Amino acid sequence: MTTFRNRYRVESTRLADWDYASRGWYFVTLCTQDKKCSLGRAVDGQIMLSDAGVIAETEMKAIPDYYVNVVIDRYVVMPNHVHAIVVIEGAHVYSLVETGLAPSPARRHGRLPQIVGSYKAGVSRLCHAMGLSDFAWQARFHDHILRSNASLNAVRDYIDHNPQNWLLDPDNSDSAAA
């Protein structure tokens, strides 16, 4: 761990030499603060979203509306976390500017940390505006770069089956009763 101005700082969990604005498939996980189940609850292998969960799902679907080069391949909103496969495609913003094909100001190119940060901020802002003042995200997020079809398909399967596996999740406060 390094220090800055004689204080320890948390090192970045991002891959050091990777350009997170470059084309790629990224598996991301965002957790709620203290893994509080504020996004919903599981009933018979299905996730019943809370108001905060509905906002999280709506905003996840809207991410491609804000970024010209981003697609959400797959996602699931769980009671205390969100999984998504974020696809950054196409040419980088600087190559578009050089060709005169720059995107409109309403839609921009994104780097993975910017995309995730904007998503988390938007969900939080809408939750707080609805009076859900205790909603909060955990700082940071987890990511994994998907580099093969096998890993992509494994993550898709994991996301698809996550609601059914919730009873086995150690972060499920109801799992002790199961």
C-alpha cells in the first residue's frame, strides 16, 4: 500500500495497463452500502424489486441512451447488488472527432468507471428524490474483463441463475433460516 501526503490510500482495483475506454466486455458488480437488501427481495426464485430496485433497473436499461458506444448485454438487479455485462464498442471518441463524426453532446463515449459512476449517482439521486433517503451504494465496484466466449457464456449463465441461487448467498439475511 502506498502513501500520499503521509496517509495510506486504497490502491485502484482496475487493471493497471488497461484502457477502460477501449472496446471490451466487462462484468461488473455494484453492491449496496453494507450489503443492505434495499433493492428488493426474493420470492420463489424471483426477485421482487423495491422502489429503489425499479429505479436501478430502469436506469440500467437507460445507460445506452447516454453513451453512443455502450450496450448492456445482460443484467440482474438482486436485493443487495446489481450484476451487468457492459459492452464498450466502436471507435474511441478521439477517432470520431478526427473524422468529423463526433456524437451529439447528449450522448457521449464512456470509460467503464465513468459509466458505472454515473449510473450509481443517477440511481442514488432518483432514490433520494423519491424520499428513499437511506439508499446508498458501496464505494467502488468490482469488474472483470471478459476475454473469451467461454467466460462470457459462464457469466451470462451466472447472471441468469442468480435469482434462483439467492437462497444460498451468504449475504442473504434470510439464508440462515433456509
